Amino acid sequence: MDPIVVVGSIAGILTTISFVPQVARAWKLKETRDLSLAMLLLFSAGVLLWTLYGFWVSSLPIIAANTVTFFLILVLIWLKIRYK
């Protein structure tokens, strides 16, 4: 595998799984007060654009990481709205 793809894959995995503890905490505690809805919405828009970019440049690491990240952010947005 190309070293650049390996680096991109590792970066994508790390940045994506960084959201898992936040989702788990919000889900467990039913608390999202410390999360800014504006930040989540802006970040989700950016991640969606990164996903589109990944398709345009045919980069599986970008597509995969940002698709999973987008899903995790949507869960956080849903929890933010639900527990408001």
C-alpha cells in the first residue's frame, strides 16, 4: 500500500474515533450542555464537504473517515436536540 494512503488512513481513523468518547459520554449522561450546536452544525457541513471532496479525488481514506465522522456528528446533534 502507498505510504501516503497509509498515513491518510491512520489520520482518518484517529480523527474519527476521537468523536466516539464524546458520543458515548453524551449518550450515557444524557447531557450535551457543553456542546455548541452551532459548532456541531458547522463541523458537520465541513465534514460533508470533505466527503464530497474525497469522492471527487477518489480517496477512500477521506471518504470513509468523513462518512463515519459525519454519522457520529449527526448522533451528537440528535442528542443535543433530544436532551436540550
